[in-house]
Amino acid sequence: MWWIILIVVAVLIVAGIIIVGGRRAREQRLENKRQEAGELRSQADEQSSQAGQRASFAQEQADQAEEERARAEEARQRADEVDPDVAT
């Protein structure tokens, strides 16, 4: 009869080891996923920052182009005023 108790105790010990090991493995997987998510967020933040910088630069370029276009139009109007062949 004592061998039945020994088997039951051994089964309980093995089950406990399996449960604890499974929990640790699950916690490790979760921690790995958290770390990966953090890295992905960091990369996304960096990409967003770079995109913002590029958008700002593009806006500056567009503003400069608009100013140049306005100056060219003013020069064209002055040329039309000076040109005797253009009716104003």
C-alpha cells in the first residue's frame, strides 16, 4: 500500500514541476513579447520623428518655392511694364 502513496506523491511532484515550468516558460514568452513591442515602439517613434523632420523640410522648401514664384511673377510684371510692345 505504501508504494501507491509513493506513486501518488511522485505524480504530484512531477505535475508541480510541469506546472511551474510551464508558467516560467509562459512568463518568459510574455517578457520577450513585451521587449519586442518596446523595440517596435521605439523604431516607430524614430520613424515618426524622421518623417516629421522631412515634412518640416519639405514645407520649408515649398515656402521658398512659393516666394521665388512670387518674385518671378513680380519680375514678369515689371518686364511687361517696361516693354513697349506689351499693352498694360
